[in-house]
Amino acid sequence: MRSIRNQLLIWLLPSFILIAILASSALYFSEKLRLETNLDNELSKLARAVKLVHNMPRNRLGGPGGGRLSTTERINFLRDDESSEFYLQIWDETEQVVSKSKNLDKEELMLVRAQTQTSGNKTHYDSSFSSGENIRLYSFTILAGPLSSDKYATVAMSKSLVNRQLHHFTVKVIIGSAFCCLLLSVILIFVIKRTLTPVHKLAEQLICIEAGSLDYRLDSDVVPAEISPLVERLNQLLARLAQSFVKERQFSNDLAHELRTPLAAIRTTSEVALKWPEQSTIEDHQYIAESAEQLHNTIDSLLSLARIESAGQEFAFECVDIATIVTECISLKAEQIKKRRLRVTLSANNPHIIKSDPYLLRIIISNLINNAVEYAPTNTEVSINANLKDSLLTVSNSAPNLNDNDIKAMFDRLWRKDGSRTDKTHVGLGLSIAYTASQALSLNLIATLSNDKLLHLSLMKR
Amino acid sequence: MKLLLVEDSEALRRPVVKALKASGFAVDSTGDGKEGLWMALEHDYDVIILDIMLPSLDGREVLKRLREANSDSPVLFLTAKDSIEDRVAGLRLGADDYLVKSFAIEELIARVEALSRRKYQIRSPKLSVGDLTLDRSTKSVKRGEHNISLSTQLFSLLEYLMLNKGTVISRTQIEQHIYDEQVAPMSNVVDTAVCALRKTISVSKDSPSLIHTRRGMGYFMSAENS
């Protein structure tokens, strides 16, 4: 499983190591440059001293016995720092060695004359003795003046000290870099752990959320801004989930009532008739029949709903005349319309052809008309309009007892305005079936309640 | 024992009332929550059987208002709601028992009997005054070694008097506990019933009278002569 901590470590640790290598290299080369520059400066000073010694009469050097000093001793006399050993070799114009310092023994220094220099201003060179000792050398011309010829000289100094210092510095840099990498890694792990703490806490909170605690909300104020949107989304998800659970619970409660009450009536009536036969009457049989019919209607409606829900896209689309279906549905309810003294007005072209599944469309329209005829107050008008611009069909009726909350819930399965569910003739699945069927046909069924308490159920194209 | 049944399904209410009456209970019934609350507050029922989903006033609200009015009548919720949450919520509201539909009528009757015993704080189903014993579980009455056969109404009257042994019970109280609304008796019906009961439980000429009259006040049962 991919972990943020591992990802950060995988990316940041090599980055730290790379940065440490680059920084160490930069430090190494700058230190090397500094040490070589110091050595070059030493060589330049030495060269000045050599020039001075050669152009100066022997007895000019102060101190007792100054005239008896060798060239090296005289040069050392002029130098501030006599501790560092140097090598000196002088050539005449014909490049014959005129003199060289004793410490050179059999070794020869390289003469690089100014006119042979090829690399611009470069006057200092690296070289080495046959013993393997690295040296740094500097060649220059000793101008003798008009009376004698010029000489060429090369001074050199050992690089051993510089190399040693550079080696020590390198070791220190490597140890420092490794320590920095280690320290940064520890800090990184600590920072990642601290940074991810809110994520862990969030995960722990989410683990604790169960079906019974869906009203719990995650606190978005205590989490970092980066995961705050995630927390808000999770809270929205929890709210929707809680709402679904409430709806499911309401549905199961309603279903339990719809199924268990008639079942209990049948069972109790039968048990009483068996135990106290003298108490049994013909009315009891009638109640058993009514309860059985109620159960049958409920189960039938639930099965219809389940079939529509599971039908998928297996529908036969063909040209259907809405006006014909509406007329047939109205005629099926004619007796009830008459009994309840309802005025039904139909506004539709004849024929009014649309492309749809005739079976499902009939289910939708019959449920909408049944709903209006059943629940519209007596002596009111039920209006059915198929000529509206925005909808395929709109059924309107007066609904003085409904409110906005009822409109939101009226397509829920088993929803009834009567919370006690006493009425045995209705199950509360008609509009739910119509809604599901309209969804299956890619249509929208929308309920609206106007200010004058008119309920409009509109079947619309998406 | 007098019971109130509040259940909106007539198809269920009718057989339950029949069964309870056949078991010797006086039963008042209604299908409306508000009416049920009014009846419960007006009468002292031994047990109230209450549905939850009721028209005009929810069963839980009926129970809440009953408890707020300090009514201590045992309440049994008879409902289709079977989730643990619903049961817990119902019992926490003050219900004494909870029975889910559908149920065996015998179980309902047994639970009602248990609740009525709890009301009178009696653990055993047997009641006794002197040598007279009434077994509420088998609905049988014995005086000494003699088995006594009683009609449902006389059994209820004797049970009520024995439950309140030593306490004077007025005619009105007897009317309220033994007779339901439909069989509202005239006052002399109580006297006639008490007289008939006295005769029935007097198995011999030597049997001491166990039902005594407090003139102008009512009746009480005791093994000692008043």
C-alpha cells in the first residue's frame, strides 16, 4: 500500500543526500582553491625575495656575516615565514642551470619561460618529484639590468601540507554531511509524523463511525487546510448516508407495519377462533379476507417496484399516444370521480404522440391520475395537461393538507401523509412506482406545491 | 382486571378484545390516540395495551403524557416496530413491556397477566384468603379441597377483591374494574354479583363468610369476621 510517509521519505532522503554531496563538493573545491591560492601567494612572495636577493649586493643584507650567506639563507632571511621549505633553480639565458637549492639534490625543476606559456596568465604549475612528492612551482625571469644577462628561475614548494589539510577538510566535510543527512532524516521523520497526525486522527474517527453514529461529524477546524476540503466532503457524505439510513429505517418501519399488522390480524383472529370457537363470527372471516387483500396489495406493489428497478434498459420504445392512455386511465376511475364529484379536465392534442415504452408510461400515468382522484378533496378540479411547453404531462389537483416537507418525501417508498398508516386501502407505493418508472424511461417526475395549495406532478424530459 | 387496548387496525383490535374478554378481562378499546389518552386518564386501568403508530396522537406521545400525568398503569407496547432502538426507546419512555406484531395471543394474555401482577406487587399467580385459593394462571378457584366453578365475571370480581384483600372496595371501583364501557352496569348489578359470589364460594353451611360489607362504603375480603 502506498504511504505518504514512505513517499516523502523516498523522495526527500535522496534529495537530502544529493544536496549534501553537492554542498560538500562545493566546500571541497572552494577550500582546495583557497589553499592553492595561499600556496601560490607564498610562491609569489618567494619569487619576489629571489629577485631581490639576486639584484642586491651580498653585503647589503643586515646581520653579522650577511655576506657569507648562501642564496637560500639570504632568501630565508628576507622571508617572514622561514618554516616552510622551498626549492629554487636558476637558469641563464642559454637555459644552463646556474644554481639550485641543496634540497633539490638530484631532482630538477621545470623551467617554463614566459614566451612558452600558452595558457594566458597562468604562471603556477603542479608537478612532482621522482619520489612522488607533489610540488607547486612558479617560474619567473630575473632581470639583471644592462650590465649582465637576464636569468630564469623556478621556485617550488611541496604540496604535502596542502594535500594533508585538504584531506582533513574532506573527512570533516563527509562526516558533517553524513551527520546533517542523518539529522535532516530524523527531523523529516518527526515532521512527517507530526504533519500526518491529523490524518491518523481522522482515520481513527472514521473507524469509530458506525451505522448507529452517522450523526457524528468530523471537526474540520482542527485539521490542516490541505485536508479540510476532504473532511468537508466526508461530512457531506456522512450527512447523505445518515439521510439514506433514516429513509431506509423509515421504509423498513413502514414495511413492517404494512406487513405485520394484517398478518397479526389474520393470526390473532385464527387463534381466537380456534381457542374460543363460540366467539367466532362471520365478520371475522371478512376481516381475515380484508387483511389478506391488504397484504396482497402491498406485496404486489413492492414486487412491481422491484421489477421496474431491476429492469435496466430492457424497454421497448415505440410511438405512444399519451391522450389515449390518459383517457383510458380516467375512464377506469370514472366511478370514483363521479362518487367524489371531481371535475377532470384534459388538455391534450389528439393524438399526442411521443416515443416511449407503453407499459411503463401507462404505469406512470395511471398512478398519477389515481393519486389525484384518491386524494383531491371532493368537489374540486383535477387538471391533466399534456400541452405544456416544459412537461410531457402535468396532473394538478388541490392538496390543502400538504406542506413542503411532504413534497420532498412523497416519492419515498411507502410514504403516506397519514403517519399512523391506519388507512387499509393505500400502501404508499403508487407515486414511488411512478417515480421509479419515470427514472427508468430517463424522464423526470417532479412535484411542486403552489401557493394556492395546488399540487402539480409533472413528467418532464431530461 | 380492566384493560385498555389502543390499536388502530380494527381487524386486529377485534380478535384481541375477544381473546382478552374470554380470558376474564374487562376490556375498553379504541383506535384513536387522543381518545385512548383520554380514556387512560379517566379510568384506572390495570394494564394498557398501546400501539405506536396511531392516528391523531402517536402511541409514544400517549405514554409520555400518561407518565407526565403520574399514571402508573402498566403499559404494553404492541407494535410492528421491532428494531432494538425502537424497543429501547419505548421502554425508556416508561413502557413496562414490548410485544412485536405478529404475536401469539397466548403470549399477549400471559404478558398482560404478568403486568397486572406486577401492578399489585404479587409474584405468585396464586391468591388466597383463609382457605379460599384462586390460581390466576389456571383460572381455577378452590375452597379447602372443593373446586369451585365461576363465571368469567364472578372470577374477575373475586380476583379483584382478593388482590385488594383487607381493603374496602367501593361499588364504583368494582364497576370500573370488572365491567367495560359496553356493559355499564346498574349499581345493583354489583350487589347481585357480590351476593352470587358469596353463595358460590360458601361450599358448606360451616364455611365462614370471607366477603364482608361495610355499609355505605363497599366490600372487603378477610378471613376474620368483621
